[in-house]
Amino acid sequence: MSCTGCSCRQRAGETPLAIWAPPSSEIAPSLSLVSWFDDQLSRMQGDLIQNSFFGIPEVGRIDFDPRRRSRLFDALFSNDAIETEMKFHENPKTNQVECQLSTGCGDFFRPEDIEVNVKDRNVEFKARREQKSEDGHNYTVREVRRVFRVPGNAAVDKLHAEMGPSGKVMLSAPLLEPKPIESKVDGPVPIKINRQ
């Protein structure tokens, strides 16, 4: 027999999980989306602890502390998503712009799995690796793709990529020499005399 109140197909006698979203008519106008989200995380935490989450006793130690919830919510719905993009930073010691890329997979990717392409001032970083099991029944594909812009003060035609032992890729390009301001005026400069 399954649950009759929803479409979760839960067996009779099981404790219902709290992963649901109420219709907008059930959310009180004074209840903000943040507090609703916070309440849902509290319910999920309670369910995990109560049901021992597939018999794993360590689940009771999980702590969804309010500060973590707030940061999670902010990260998911932030207008500052651009701030998390990969950016080049000027390094005055080397007179270059540099950007360190993490593939997110540790040392899984090999140099031959990585490709860096430039079009105009946009850099596309791609990494892809397939791994098959010995019996041939299973395989894993990991793929990373990022696109970002090289700053206008960098020589994009001299962009260089280097992979470190930790699997991180460092992109660098020399800074362009600033163009001198050309003066089109030739001749003497008038001198103003102040007698006060």
C-alpha cells in the first residue's frame, strides 16, 4: 500500500520525508522565501536523523547550522554570480596576468585530456577523460568546460598554459606595454605670470 496524500509512492508505515514544496497559496505572505528554505532544511535534517538515512548512524552528526544555510541560499540565488567566475589577476612581479584553474577532479585529468582555445579575447578551457572498467561493463566520463575573458591589457596571442602536479592549470599572458600618449602640438608653452 502506498501513501495516499501525495505521489511519493511510500509504503504504509514508513515515516514520510519532508522533501516537498507547498503551493504558493499555503505560504503565508509574511513568510519569506529564505525562512521557508531554512524550514525545509530543518525538516530534512530531522528526517535524516529520525530515519537514520539507510542505516548510517553518522547522519545524526550532520549539522545544517543557520549560517551555512544562509550561505547556501546566497550562493544559489545571488546576483553576484559573476564574482565566482574565473578571472585573470595582474602579477607585478612577473609583469603578467595570471589565472589558476582547478579542474575540480584533483589529479584525474592528464595533460593530453586538456585543451585550451582562444577566440578573440575569450578563452575556452576543456578537459575530458573517459575511463572504462576492466570487464568493459562500466565506464566513467568526466568533463569540465569553462569560458572566460582575457583582460584587454594582456597579450592574448602570447597566452601560455602550464599544468601543475596537483592538476591545476595556470594560464598566463604578458602585460602589454602601455602606449605613449602622442602629442600633436609642437611649439612653445605659454607662461602665465602671477603677481600676487
